[in-house]
Amino acid sequence: MMTVLHTESSKGWGGQEQRTLRESLGLKKLGVRVVILCPPDAELGRRAGAAGIEVRHAPMRKSFDFPAVLAILRVIREVEADVVNTHSGRDSFLAGIAGRLSRRKPVVVRTRHLALPITSKISYSVLPHRVVTVSDYVRSYLLGEGVPSQQVVSIPTGIDVERFNPGRSEATLRGELGIPGDVPLIGTVAILRRRKGHHILMEAIPRVLREFPQARFVFAGNGPQEETIQSSIGEQGLTGSVTMLGLRNDIPNVLNSLDLFVLPTLQEALGTSFLEAMAMEKPVIGSNVDGVGEVIRDGVNGFLVEAGNSEKLADAIIAMLADRERMRAMGLAGKEMVMRDFTVERMCERMLGLYSGLLADKKP
């Protein structure tokens, strides 16, 4: 049995950690022993343990942390790791060194989740045997930074299509908010950070309301921009049109209740929130930036608009709401694409194929 050790120094919970957990569960179904190594107070460890994944702990206080390297070496030996898959900058450095020093000689793989500038080339070009990127855009960026092309492979993030299934999910948000079924409901699901572009959507909403006065907008999520957005709603007199839902644990329910999903993000490695909306058969609108164009086929399953342009965003929302038949067709096209290319099962099969190939190449 193959043993894969995932390392993660992040203590938070976001798209990166969600992919790691989904991948761990998927690989376990395929007969792989999966172990997650993280700090004792990491949210990933808590959720992974509750889901039945084996979890080990090690503090990773800084990038140059010799005791952490020793702790990781010990875990590699104890679990008999064949593969060490690293994820964040800190653990990629620490576990990369440990993997290279280990007498077991595990294959070292780094997954790059973000569309942000890299800070250390050594953890991409020297320590890992392969780098996995979550999109072709991120792969192209790394190649532009000098990482050898044969070193980098793109394996897009997959989503749980059993969870994001309109036939198995409730759609109770309208009843909760008192919104009639014939009122257009537009929503977004994302952490409230400026780079997610909520402020651009706020600028577009008044123009949309001139064409569709009854339309309602909902924002699901929390984050550092929460008070700023709430203030903007009051200042623009949009209290009756825009609702802040806060952090929700029923995202499939929220998505299933929408007519249209909109996220004018300014930076996105791939855009799993778009994929989740598509899996729920919703048309989507996003910014033509980074890896978003790999999931939104403009005019097929949604619209791509110029990043930061609130007028173009408003035009796209208005055009979508004016043609319900086209919205329906786009939603179905998005669902078809997700089922073909972006499922957890597809992602895990590709990751297992990568691991198996690297281990086969390692044998004399």
C-alpha cells in the first residue's frame, strides 16, 4: 500500500486546505494510506481527524526550524512515507529538506495553490521532484519564473459533486429571507477580502437595479472587508436590495437558491467557487483574470468581464437576467463541464497517477 504524507503549516481554513482534505479522502477511497502532518492547532488537522484521516502534529514556527525538520523526519520514518506532498511555503521548505534527508528517500511533491508571486525558488526547483499547480495559469507563471517545464504539472482542483448536487440540496434561502420565487436572486460566496472584488459588485448593483428594481443580492462569507461592505450598503441606500449572509455552513443550499452567481475577483488561481456554482447548474459571471478563464467559457457557461470594470459587470448581469432561457442553457453547460473535468474523483486519479509514476521511476 502506498503511503502519502501531506504536510501543511497553515492553521487556517480556505480553498487550499479544502483541496488537501478532499484529496486525502479521495486517495483513501483509492486504497492509499494518507497521513496529514500539521501544527497541533491547525483547522485542517481537526477536520481531517473528524473525517477519519490519520493526523500527526509538529510545530512549524518558521522556515528555518531545525527541530521541525527532525520532527518531520521522525514522522516520515514512523509512517513509512512513500510520498511527501507539501503545500504552504513554510512546510514546503521544512518537509522538502526532511524528505531529501530521509533514508527512506520518499518522492517529494509540492502543490502550488495560489496565483501570487513566489518568494523562494528553491522550494520549487530544488527540493521537490515535481510541482503540482491547480491551474494552467499558475503553471505558466512558474515556468516564467524559471522553474523547469518538466518539473511542473497542472492538476486542477476537483469539487465534491455529491455535495454540490441540485437534486440533493435544499433551496430554502428565499423563504428564509422572504424573497418571492419570481424575484431575481444574485449571489456570491467568498471570503470578504478586497481581492475578491465585492466592492466592484457594489458599484455595479445600482445600475442593475435601474433595469431590474426588484432584484436581490446576497453575499455569503466573512472576512476583513465585512464592515466596509456593510457601510457601503447603508451609504448607497441598498439595505433592501443587498443582504450580508455571514459565514454559512449550507453553501449548497445558498447556491441552489440563486438564479445567478457573480464573483468579480481580481486574483484567482482557478476559481473553485465558480465550479461549485456550476455543479449546482447556475450560470456564472467572473473576471477575465488569472485562471478564471479555465473554468468560465465566455458565452457558454457564463460571462467573463474585464477585471475591475463595474460597468461591464453590470452590463453582463443585466444581459443574463434578460434572457432566462440562456441562463438555463449556461447552467447546464457548466454542470456538464464540471462532471467531465473537475470532479474530486478525476483530481485524485490524476494525483495517484503522478505519485505512481514518480515511484516507478525511482526504482532501479
